[in-house]
Amino acid sequence: MTKEPQILPRIAVRSIGGGLLLMALFTMMWAGIAQGGLQQHDHYAVLILFSIFSVIFVIYGITVLITAQRFPKFTSDSDAAKGKMMTTRFGIIFGIEGTAIPIVSVILLILGYREFTLPAIALIVGLHFYPMAKVFNRKFDYYLATWTCLAAISAIIMMAGHYYTQALTLTIMGIGVAMATSAYGFYMLVNGYNLIKKQ
């Protein structure tokens, strides 16, 4: 007896497309921070490389969002409940992250540690991937979270110890976080392609 292929709910497919667009945005943001520290000494190599990745994510992300219209909204009541629960938890985590970033930034500014703002933001971003791993049941998120947190903590240590200039420290951190968001983007791209191909 041939087993019928499992039909994905539309929200699952759209989340892949939306995730790819977010990774394109975040990759460019952190690559821009890295490039700013390099001050064109690399002839824009970092910016060009991550820009190529981002363009790939945008193109495929839009393609996935268009393709998602062919999928049903939900395949069952359990999928609907699960989708609602995941959306709610994602919203809570994203809300906490969005609130923590400006609060921490203001505190650092008031205390006179403004140079630590970007590493602190990177640390918050890294930490938020840990609960996301549980929400979406993705082991890969744990690796992404750990890598990003290590990049942020390393930057904080380098700045605190004055081991390198602030520009070089932010470059190292920016490349590290951009690598994480790029890896996440390609992870979504490959998994999205495999899921859609099975339909």
C-alpha cells in the first residue's frame, strides 16, 4: 500500500518564506556593521559576499511565499491548534527580544558604556534562539544560538580588555553573526526546498 504524501499547511510554508526574508535583512545588517569596521580595506569583499547570500534568500523567500498559496490553510484541527500555539509563543519571544534591546541599550547609554551596545544586542539575539529552538522543534537553532552568543561574548571581552580597536572588534563580531544568519538562511532554503519538492 502506497503511503500518501503529507500535505503541509500554508502557515508552515509561509514561515519558511518569511524566515528567509528576515535572514536576508539581518545578514545585511550585521555584514554592514562588519564592513563599517573594515573601512573598505577588504575592497567591500565582506559586504559583497553576504549581499549575494541575502539576494538568494530574498529571491527564494518570495518564491516560497508565492508557492504557499497553493497549500491549504490547515490540514487538520490539530495543525490549526499547533499553528496558533507556535505563532503565540513566537510573538511572545519576539516581543521580549524587541523590548529587551532598547531597554539594555538605554541602560548602557546611561551608564556610559555605549560601545557595548552592539555586542549586547547580538547577545540578546543569540539568546532568543534558544527558546525558539523549542518552539519550532529545531535542533539547529541551538547551534545557531550558541555561535551567536559566543560571537557577542567574545566581542564584549575584547572591548572590556581593550585587546583590539572597537572597529576591529565590531568587524569580528559582525562577521560572526552574519555567518550565523547566513547559515540559518541556507538551512531554511534547503529544508524549504525539500519540503515543497515532496508535495
